[in-house]
Amino acid sequence: MTKKKKKAGKLIVQTKHEASLGRNVTYQRELVLCGKADCNKRHGPYWYAYWRARQKELFGAAPLRKMYIGKTYRRLGSADFARIEKPPLGNKRRRALHKGAA
């Protein structure tokens, strides 16, 4: 009989709100459950950043983004946002990439 994996939960320890590069970012320090079946211990605390994406989905509001920062606090920079919020490949970019590879 296999043991079921527990759903990972979180407990917020500390919260900071800042405006980084024109975005409202919430930094939270969280104690998290790892999700292993035998582990009832909370690990951490670890820092996470939460913000709303700039592009809206087809229906509804912009999606909430989350990024793991680590054990020590640091503010997000423009490279972090660019890495996570890459624009989707449209037809023009696909064609340009295809022509460049040939």
C-alpha cells in the first residue's frame, strides 16, 4: 500500500509590500510543508515574491505570479521580471527565428 503525498501548506511569518520597477510586489516569509507523507514538520522560513503580471489573460484579471527568493531577503530586479514574464512567441517572432536558423 502506497502512502499518499500530503498537500503542501504554508504559514506566513512576515510580509513586506514594496513598489519595484513600477509593480506592487508583496514579499512573504513562509514556513512550508514539504509534502512528504511521513513529514509533519514545517521547513523554512523561506522568502517568496508575489505580484500581478502585466499582461491580462483572455478572461479575467492578470494572473498572480510567485517566485522563490531563498532563505535571505532580496528585492527583485528587472532581470527577474523579464525571465518570468517572457512574451509568448507570436507569428512574427517565429518567422524571424526560423529565418535566422536557416
